[in-house]
Amino acid sequence: MTDRDRAPGEILVVSRQEVEELLTPAECLNRVLDTFRWVGAGEVEQTNPVNLYVHDRLGPEPEFGHGVVQAFPAMIRPLERAAVKWLGSYRQNPRRGLPAISALDLVTDIETGMPLALVDGTSVTNMRTGGHAAVGAKYLARPDSGSVAVIGCGNEGRTHVRALNELFSLSTVVAFDTQQGAAERFAAEIGDLLGVPVAIADSVESAVADVDIVCVVTTAPQPVLMEEWVQPGTHVCAATGFRDVDKACATRFEKWAVGWYGRDLEWIEGPEVGRLGGLQPGDLSAADIYADIATELMPGTKPGREAADERTIMTHMGMPALDAAVAALVYDLALAANAGTWITVF
Ligand SMILES: NC(=O)c1ccc[n+]([C@@H]2O[C@H](COP(=O)([O-])OP(=O)(O)OC[C@H]3O[C@@H](n4cnc5c(N)ncnc54)[C@H](O)[C@@H]3O)[C@@H](O)[C@H]2O)c1
């Protein structure tokens, strides 16, 4: 079936396995780069995530974690698509045999308003997050970067290193995880996939001692990467907004960049402070940020890396436009591959 010959209430359901088969790191990275450009050029309408806090995030953590359900809506005019990610996040869910994060992306045609697809949003989130980390590294890491340390060998560890491999000629990966089995599985899988040696470190400090890029992608509730361990010339990709990275990296490194001020100020000095991410009120402010990707580094109004010995860090908490634009890409890829399952909802 093509986009045009379906009945109005038919939508394409694309499963996690299908997303993982259809969406390559290269195509995802290109879509993420385009999305930052569209956001910077004002061609995207998006709100910040609507956060529905199930539990009092400022109180003690309940047995299965502070629950939050979130909506991430965005309209991407150049794609003629809108989408919303509907996300549930309960950090301690694995203790009852459920994933910590689960998400669905609903994709809509903006010309007609018709729903088009329901896509597994967890795999899209994993891929776009690796993508935006790589975009940060494009502007801030040394162009000759060849070695990456991955702290936290889960889903994001995998997508981060695969996305970075699209931009840099990687020759070494160093992995660290508090779960030895997770590090071993990561090393075997990524070593095979990228054809590079993956060493397993016995501490975060030793993992980051001699690498060009550090990815911190853990579920740790407190900092595991300390500022004084990061060597001159290193770039840090931080996925959790200083929950697992020492906030001194923001002020003592030469450059701290965010993805897009419109999204990231929410968790730095806005309503998400103390609730999502690790920052508490007054820890950091907009004045500590060097630049954002969407409106400064990408358009070139501020330079990215300027010296080989600069220490740099990029944090971005994920804007709805990224989920929408990548989910729309998955829909197009699924149509082209005749993949997915059509269902009739009305
Ligand atoms: N910025 C964004 O837009 C964005 C998007 C998605 C996920 N995230 C964040 O990325 C993080 C990783 O997500 P994921 O899906 O890969 O999770 P995951 O559960 O697949 O992997 C996390 C890994 O971190 C490891 N870990 C936990 N504590 C550690 C420690 N102290 N030191 C080293 N390793 C440790 C775990 O053992 C696990 O292997 C989460 O905190 C998540 O909230 C951010």
C-alpha cells in the first residue's frame, strides 16, 4: 500500500524490530542534522514535553521509581508531518520485569490531519539520542577523534557509538558498566558491528584517561564522571543533563553546549529543575552555556571547537522535533520496504 491509496482510518504499525531493521545510523543522523537545521530556521512548531508527574518528584522515590508520562508534540513543516511521542518513564520498572522507558510515536499528515502510523518510540528515541550526541560531537570534538569511551553499556551506549562511527574514523572503543555482563555483551556486539577492538575498563576514571570522546549514558542516579578525570582535548556527550556527570564540567570546561535553548533551559533553570535530570535550583544557569546547536553552532554564528586542547561537553534532553522527524522517516522507510502491519482504527 502507498501513502495515497489507504482508507482514512488505516494506519501502519511499525514494531521495534522493524525500526531496528529499517533505520540505519547514517539515515538517522542525516535526519537529526536536518531537524536541527529546520529548528534553527524556524520551520518547526513544537512545545516542550508535557510532563504529567504521577508521583511527587521532589519526594522520596517510590518502590518502582517516580513515574512520569510525557507527550512530545512537534510539526515539521518541510516534511508535511506532525507527530507526538507518548512516553512512560519509571526508573525502577525493571525491578518488576518492565522496561524503564516505553514510548509510542503517532505520525500524522499535516495537509489532511489524518493519522498515518504508530511507530515504536523507544527504538526511535534510542536512535535519535545517539544522533543528537553525534551532532554535538561534529561541532565540538576534535575532527581527528578516533577513540570513544562509553560509560553505561545499554541501548544508548550502542546508538551513541554507532552514530559517532558515521562521523569519525573510530579505531578504539573503551567500555565501562557496573554490570560486567552488560559491558561484555556490548563489547562483543559493537566489536563485531564496527570491526574495532572494544576494551573493557575497570573504572570510569581509567576508561576516560586516554580517549577523544566520552559518552556518559547510564541510569546512575548520581554523577559517575568527575570533571578532574577528563583530559584536555576531550569532548563529552552527556545524555542525562548532569544526573550522571559532574556539573563542574559545565563551568570548568572551555565550552558547554546544549541542543536547543528552547528545550534545554527547561531542565537547567526552568520547571523541570529538580524533577527531570540531576540539576537542583541554582546549580547552573543559562549564563554558563556557551552555545546551542540549533541557533548558533549550526548556523555558524558561534564557532565550535577552536583549539585542540579545549575540553567540551554537549547536553541535550531531547526535543519533540527529533522524535517526530525520525518517526516520519521510519514511516517512509516502512512504506518503501512494504514493512509494518496495516490496521484499521476507524
Ligand atoms: N537526553 C535524552 O534525550 C535521552 C534519551 C533517552 C535516554 N536518555 C538517558 O540515557 C540513559 C541511558 O538510557 P538507556 O536506554 O541506554 O538505559 P539502559 O538501561 O539500556 O542502559 C543503562 C546502562 O547504564 C548502566 N549503569 C547504571 N549505573 C551505572 C554506573 N554507575 N556506572 C556505569 N554504568 C552504569 C546499567 O548497568 C546499564 O547497562 C538513561 O539515564 C536515560 O534517561 C536520555
